[in-house]
Amino acid sequence: MNGLFQDVRYALRQLRKSPGFTVVAVLMLALGIGANTAIFSMVNAVLLRPLPYEEADRLVMVWEQNPHRGWFENIVSAENFLDWKKQNHVFADMAAFESNFFNLSGGSKPEEIAGERVTSNLFSVLGVQPVRGRLFLPEEEKRGSAVAIVSYGLWQEHYGGDPALVGKPISLNGEAHTVVGILPASFTDDYSASFAPHSRVWIAGLNLQPEGREWHDYHAIARLKPDVTLVQAQTEMDTIASRIEQQYPESKGWGVALVGLHDQVVKYTRPALLVLLGAVALVLLIACANVANLMLVRATGREKETAIRAALGASRGQIIRQFLVESTLLSMIGAALGLVIAGWGSEILVRLSPPETPRLEGAAIDGYVLLFTVVVALGTGIVFGLAPALGASRPNVNESLKESGRSSSTSAKGRRLRDALVISEFGLALALLVGAGLMVKTLLHLHRVDIGLSPDNVLTLKVPLEGPQYEDQRRQAEFFQQLLARIEALPGVESASVSRGVPMYGWAGWNFVTADHPNPPAGEVPDANYVVIGPHYFRTMGIPLRLGRPFSDHDTPTTEPVVIVSESLARKHWPGQDPIGKRLKVSSDANDKGLPWLSVVGVAGNVRSEGQYAPFVPELYVPYTQGPWLLWPRHIMVRTASSPTAIVPTIRREVAALDEDVPVSDVSTMKEIVAGPVRQGQTVMWLLGSFATLALVLAAVGIYSVISYAVTQRTHELGIRMALGADRRTVVNLVVKQGLVLATVGVAIGLAGAWGMAHFVSRLPFEARLLLLFDVQPTDPLTFVAVPAILAMVALLASYFPGRRAAKVDPIVALRYE
Amino acid sequence: MIQLKNIERNYKTGAGFTWVLRRVNLDIQQGEFITVMGPSGAGKSSLLNVLALLDDQWKGEYWFREQTVHDLKRKQRSELAKRNIGMVFQSYHLLDDLTVEENIDLPLSYKDIPRHQRQSLVADALDRFQIVAKKGLYPSQLSGGQQQLVGIARAVIHKPPLLLADEPTGNLHSGQAKEIMELFRDLNQQGTTIVQVTHSEANAAYGSRTIQLRDGWLVGDTANPALTQPTEVSAS
Ligand SMILES: Nc1ncnc2c1ncn2[C@@H]1O[C@H](COP(=O)(O)OP(=O)(O)OP(=O)(O)O)[C@@H](O)[C@H]1O
Ligand SMILES: [Mg+2]
């Protein structure tokens, strides 16, 4: 122990003695370790930290799935849910909920908040206790019980933390609900991370009743029994599902999919985080290689010191230890500075992350992150300290102690090692740059994809009409008619429309049958995206009308019921025929007397309404002026002459002028919405790009230092060459060539690695590839040519400067001191 | 062939200058074999570096045949040296990582000579110096005398009219030295002008003319017995 202390003291003195080396090494390590710590703080918060529920690893989401039709993780039907609950032996309990939006009135201005109607046992399944009041009681399951539990955030922001809120009524969609409980602050973030909308209120009364197995409406969550695994549960649920499938024809093709709650929460973020973690690990490796290089150079400078120690009886182990103490000390100092960098870094990361990233709130440097950093620093110190330590621990005592011993054999070994380090740096940097390059390429590619509408200068906002006064659809239609007239009269507005559903906001699939095929077999009923729109919808969204006419205000409840279909729907159901005049019914039952046959009056261009990357979804559009609709329109879209956000306040005023209790929410531009699905990929791309750049800079520093060192080692040789007629350019070329050779070998190895990696990623499922923004040929020629070219340029520059210094070698001096 | 007029060279040292060459005037005729002698530190190597055009921080006038070297740019000087001058060093200065053959080829590689011609030139040289058997060896595998043989072969491979040798036998024993000197004499007889630096009277005997340097001054020249002490009067 005493010896170790001495080693540390000696190491500190050594580091102080060469401040230049120490500063450069610490900086590189700090960058490497800092980047790792920052990313790990995210990994820790998002992936590793358990969900804040009691025994959270027993919680699973229960989905339906219909793989034949490409539906996975589908919401579930009430009857199936009830059957599962009755028949299973694997779950301790099951709960269901229905996502909703509620207009919360009674505050300073109307507000729309996300909330859920839940079965009364939801919170006990999750294992959550309220901070105030109580959870729902079983008898509150029945519809109309009018009790609510609110989130901590809503309690604080909307009610100022009113200690007497429990027991008071709040108005949701114009109906009074009594607050019975308030949930803890920690609950909200993770809960809303699990289930898309940021829920702030829960109301009891989701009294599940049989309503037809073809209606998939509810989320289901279950708690596994203590000794049951996910696989066992899945097996049993498969059995139950196939029994149901055989029993009920409308369930044909439907099965059950269990997803662990934690997996469910993080599954879209995990690949991105792992990619980033891999990237920073590579950056750290490069930094390690650089520091190892500097240490090697120093070790050759200290051969004599080591030889004296060995001559005085130091064992090999003791010499290695001395070197390792020094390197570990360096990495610890680097880690300390790295923590500071990581502190800023993780703040920046949180800010950069797309808003839908789950569980970020807890991202910080906590005990686990600290432990990670210490382990990484120790590992780093050993990794970059070992090579020089091993090299130095076998000194050729004889040679080194001889006056000015230039033992060419050890220096050749050292050179090979240094070369190998630079080569691997270039390989790693290349892999990172290729990764970033492929992402950039994908993004450019996605930007060029024709999504079927023109998102520029289009504003969307949500104007939900709720409450008893809007029960009658005609009242809603009147409201929208007046609102649209007011908006279209505003200066700068080109057109406006109402709609139910915004492209890329998801799927409101609905079954339909055509008059030509009124009786499709059960389980094969076609479906389409059901969109309620106003007459100017296509003009506003920039969707071309291929055939027929748009809707007009003359399509009313008393005229012939009409529908406009998308090209893909028309082509599929009436191939080679004129779709105009064809008839369809939005129901799985052609004999459904409650719903009218609709005549096709137009065909609209296809829209990638599930995102740039997804295939076209068949759509059917119905006019809002012609009720009854199956879904209520809620969105207003406005096309403006210039930047659309300027008119938002005016529109708010117009809405308030019509009904001051109607909230305006979800204001965003169509451009933002279109960018939504690739936002995470974009963030990852930027981060990966930055890390790749950092890697490139480090690799450049690496090659620079190796070549510089080589030049000092080669002074004599260069002097001879110059005396024999080599001119300055020849000398520069000689040095630069040395750098280029190293870079080229590194790039070649890196290319092989990157190629393999890209092929691996290209075989991942489509969804995963999109999350990683990877939708190009894995051997995208541009990337695979441009990136090596960039690296070659960098290597050229980094070796040019030492080369120029080499050309200044004075042959007289070089030859004199031999 | 060469004419030096008032060549001066000094080094900055701390406060002032150290003079290593002082107003050196020297004529070298084609075909001469000159020996430069003088005590250690007299400026012999410095003079050779000036002649070799390795040094370009001297003052004075230097004619190489018709060329006014003092007016040439650095690039032109090295071009001139490349074509006309070969150098032999006391410590051989072979490149450790190159074979004998590659070492000899080195000066050719810096000229625009086609590869096959280079190969035949190198083969000739190996032959002439009787080191064919050693062509694949590295310098560390040769004796000192053999290394210097390679050094000379390298210096004359491109048939320079002027050969400069700075104590070429300084690291060799007398037997080897004799061999080298005989080689020089042969080369000289074939027309190469030679300037060698040596401390050995025996070596000097091979030459046709001896000059003496002392503290940077040219103080004796067998071709110019009139030269005695410099005219100190006009200096400083
Ligand atoms: N680069 C230099 N910087 C400073 N002084 C130098 C330098 N090169 C040579 N000198 C000085 O110039 C003087 C002449 O050196 P030079 O090498 O020409 O002597 P020399 O006659 O060749 O001696 P030796 O017989 O020992 O080789 C010496 O005093 C030496 O110290
Ligand atoms: Mg000398």
C-alpha cells in the first residue's frame, strides 16, 4: 500500500513535469468519458431505471394483433377483454382504459386536457397510492358515477395546489365530476410516457359491456402472478385467443400480444440510445488510442528511467504498476473533468430530445451514473496504460544504459504499436462517419418522398366541441360552418377546412363494404382511414383531386349521401372501372339499416397518412356538412399565403367569439407534423454526427501526433536523404505518405466493418430501421465514397503539417549530431 | 571548376558569433584530388558543407563552373548539387531500414531516371565495388569498411564530377583505409574531382594538393606556396 502511495506521488510529479502531455491527454479523456457519461445518464434514466410502480416488472400491456392484416399491438375489444379476464390463470388482475380528451372548464380559460376513462382497478393493478384522497372503489365502475382522480401537475397548475380539492367538483366536458384522489408527482411522467397522451385526469365508469368483438376500443394492462413468466402468460393467452377465434367468426385472424410494460415504454427509444452508446464508446476508444500513443512516445523517452529501475531490482510487475498508476491517475482526472462536461451534456441532450422521448425527467448524474463513470475511467486507464506499461517493463537494460542508446529493435516494436493504434482510430472514425452519413442520406431521401400533400403554410389546430350543447351533430356542423367562414374571411388566409384526423396523426380505421361485394367473409372485411372533412379540405391540404368533384356546402343531410375515396382504395376495389357512382357503406354489415349507402363522387390523390415511410393507406372522406358522422371532426386546417403561425391569436379570438368555452389546442404547422415521425431519428443523426466529428478530430490528432513523433525520430534519415538530393517536396511527400498509408489501412478495415454493420442493420425490421433513420442501401455508394475521401483529406492535412516541419530539417544539423 | 571568393560563415552563439570560415579563397581545378587538413574545429567540415551546397548561410562568392552559386535560389542550388556532387561521410550515414542495393539507389530515386536504367546503374556499381554478394543485406549486417564502400558507391552512382568526403576513413582501421584511398585514387584517375577531409598524412599522400585550415582561415595550400598568414590588417 505504501508502495502504491509512492507510485501515485511519483506519477503526479511525472504528470506535472510534462504539462503539455497531461493537458492534452486529460482533455481527450474528458471528452471521451464525458460523452459516455452523458449518454449513459440517458440510458440509465430511460432504459435501466425501473418504472415507479410496485414490482413494475410484472406489469404487461395486453394487445390484440392481426398479423395477416399487418396490425400489431392493436387496442382490444371489450368482449375479448372480459373473456380473457375470466379465463386466464396467469394474471393477478387486469385493467382497461380508454384514452380521451376532456374540455376542462371553470378556469380562467377553457382548456383541453388528456385523460382516461378507466376500470376502477387500474391503479391497484399498477400499484400506485394517491397522495391525497383515495383510489376508485369497485362500485364506481358503473357509468355515470362521475368521480375523478387528478394528476399532481393538474392539481398544482390548475388548482394552485388547493388542499381542499378532494371532494370538490370539477367540470369535464360540461359535466361535474367529484375529485376523489390526487396521484403522486412521480406518477405522471412515466405513466404518460407509457401511454402516448399526457394524461392528467382519470375518471371511473369504464363499465365494459359486450358491444361486438369487431370493435377494438380499449387499452388493457395486466399484472402477472408472482411466479408466472411473460412467455408462460403468452402461451396461455394464445390458447385462449385461438379458442375465441374458433368460436366467433368476427375474431378470425385475431390473437393476443403481451408486451412487458417497460419494453412498451422504451421500445422506440432503446435502439437510438444503444446506437448512441455504441458511438460514444467508439469515441472513447479512439481517445484511449490517442492517449496510449502519447504514453508510448513518453515511454520511449523514459526507457532509461525504466532501465535504471530494473537494474536496481524493480520487478516487472512493479514497473507495470508504476505505469498503470500513472495512466489511471490520468483517466481519473479526465473523468472528473468529464463529469463536468457530462453535466452540461446531459442537459443539452434532454433539451435536444424529441418531446415524445419517455422517462427523460430523471436523466441526471446519479449514483449509478457516477459508478459507471468510475468503472469506465478505471477501464480506460488500464486499456491505454497497458500497452506502454508492457512495452516499458521489458527494457533492454544493456542498450538503454549505453550512452545515447538508440535501440532500434524496441523502437520498431513501439512504432508498429503506434501505427496500429492510428489505424484503428481511422477504422473507428470511419465506422461512425459512415453511420452518420447513411442517416443523413436517409433523411434527405425522406425529404424527397412525395407524401401526397403540400405541408407548407398549413396550420392545424384542434377545436374540440364537447358537452351537452354539442350532442347534436348539427350544432357542431353549424359551429364549424360559422368558424370556417370567419377564418376564410381573414386576410392572408387562402382556404380553411375542418377535419377529423390529421395525416400522420394515426389511424382511425373503419370497416366498410362495397355494393359490388356486400358480403365479404368474416375477418376479411376491408377497412379504410375514415376522415370527416370540409369542402375546402383538398385545396387546403394541397391534395390533388384525381376524378369527380370535391364536397360542397350543398352536400347536406337531405341530399344524396356521398363519399370521396383515395386512389388506392378505388384501384383496389374497382380495378379498371370508373369508381364514380360506385356505392359503399361504412360498416361491416351491408344490411345495417342504421347506416346509408354512400355514392362515390370523387377520387383523391393518395396521402402517406401514416408517415413518409409507410405505405399508402386507403382513405375514405365524408363531408362534415352531411351527418351523421361516425367520428366527430375536431381539427381546423388553414392554408395561408405566408408563414401560418402569425394568425393563431386571431383564430383563437374567432373561436372565443363563437363559444368562449371551446378550447383551442394542439396548434402546430403541417410541416412540423410531417417531420414528427423522423424527429427522433433526426436527433440521433445530429448526435451521431457530432460524435463522428469528435472521433474524426481525435483521429486527426492521433495521426498528427504519430507522424510528428515519427518525424523527430526520422530527422537523421531525412537529413541523409536531403544530403543525397531529396528536395523539400520529396521530404514532405515522404512524411505525408506515411500518414496516408496508415489512414488508408484504417479506412479499409473500417469500411469492411461499416459494411458489415450496415448489412446487419439493413436486415432489421422496417420499423427499427426507420427509428435509426436507416432506409438506404447499406452500401450507399455516395456515403461509402465520400466518407473515406473526407478521412483521406483529414489524414493528408494532419500529416502535412509535420511534413512541412520535416522539410525544414537542416541536413547539416541532422547529420552532425549522429 | 570551382572558385570560392571571400567565403565567410559564422554561427550565432549566445551573445555573438563564432566564425568558422573566414574569407576563404579557393580555386579547384577539374581533376584535382584535394585534401583538407587542420585541427579539430578548424572549419573543415564547414567548408565541405559549403562546397556541397548543403549549407546556404554563407557569405561571399562561389562559382561552380559558369554558375554563380551565390546568385542561385535554394531550389536551383539543390538541383546543381544533385547533378554534380557526391558525398561520403565519416559515419557512412546509410539508412538502416534500406538494403545495400536500395541505399545505393537512393540518389537516383531523387532524379528523373527511368526505373530500368536505375537498376542497371545500381548493378554496375555493385559490380564495380565488388559488393554484389551483399546487395540484399542491411547496413547493420556489414563491417565498417563494407559500409563505407556502400557509402562511396552511393556517392558516385550518378557519376558526379565532384566527390566530397568528410573523414571517410575516420572510423576504419588502416587496412580498410588504404583500400578506400586506392578506390579514391582510381576514381580520380577516371576524372572525378575529389575533395577529402582527413587527419591522416598517409591519406593525404594519395591526393595531389593539400590545403590547411586553422580557426576558419585558409593558412596553407601546396598549390600556392605564397599563401602564408592572412592579412589580418583589413579584418575586424
Ligand atoms: N551548427 C553549429 N552551431 C554552432 N557551431 C557550430 C555548428 N557547426 C559547427 N560549429 C562550430 O564551427 C566550428 C568548426 O566546425 P567544423 O565541424 O567545421 O570543424 P572540423 O574542422 O570539421 O572539426 P573536426 O575535425 O572535429 O571534424 C567548430 O568550432 C564548431 O563548434
Ligand atoms: Mg569535421
